[in-house]
Amino acid sequence: MAELPKDRSGWRALLRRIARATRDPERAEDHLHSAFVKLSEYARRHPVENPTAFLIRTAVNVSVDVRRRHDNRHELQVGLFDLADVPNDHPLQDEVIAARIRLERVQRLLKELSPRTSEIFMMHRAEGMKYREIAAQLGITVSAVEKHIAKAALHLLEHAED
């Protein structure tokens, strides 16, 4: 089993390695301390073959965690007055009502079609399936899928303004 440094020069060398590995020389000592605490906790339950490597790897992980927390906090710091300028992208009530009316009209028009044509149209438009996927799933030709979708689209267009 590898051992931890026994003298000051060994610890300073370890600290330099951590500073290089974390690219954070100012916090290297803090990272080493956190890593040492984690090593102590881990070593109580598990054998550690190479404590020095454990310290370095853990210090790098601690450094990454610190950087992430800092970045996340920095992104979340929004002033109260900045929030006043945030656009509200929710639709207006009249837009919601108009969309519901259009949806009801489309649903009514689709019910006027044969169940097969309506099903194929919804597979393509609502589920985003490609013509060849629909054809394979239903056991029909791509040409048949095209005809059903064209029929449904034409019906919707002809009756859209009614």
C-alpha cells in the first residue's frame, strides 16, 4: 500500500500536484483538505491502495463540484429589476380560445373522414411518423399513405373557412 507524505516537503509537492491538476492554485489547499476529509471517511470502511492518488482524484472532483456550484449560482443571480424585463411568452386568453376553436373544428372535420384516413393523417401530423413508417406499420404502400394524407389535407383545406 502506498503511503501519504510524511514531511512538509512531501505535502507541499502533493499540494503543487493538486494545484496543477485542478488548475486552481488559489484553492488547492482547500481542495486538499476536503479530499483528506473524504479519504478519512472512506478509509474507515474500505481499504485504500494508493491514498495519494485518492487525494489527487478527490481534490479534482471537489474542484469540479465547486466550479459547477459557482457557475450555477452565477447563472441564477438575477436582479429583481431584471425580472421586470423578462417577456411573458404565455399566449393571451383570446389566443387560447381561438386555438381551442380551431382544434375543435379540425377534430370535427377529421371525424367526417373515414377512420382509416383520419388515423393515417394523425399518425403523420400528430405523431410525426414518416410515410414509410406508417406504411410499414399498417401493411399498406407508401402511395396509399400519400393518398390518405392528401385526402385529409384537402378536406381540411376545403372546409377550414366554414
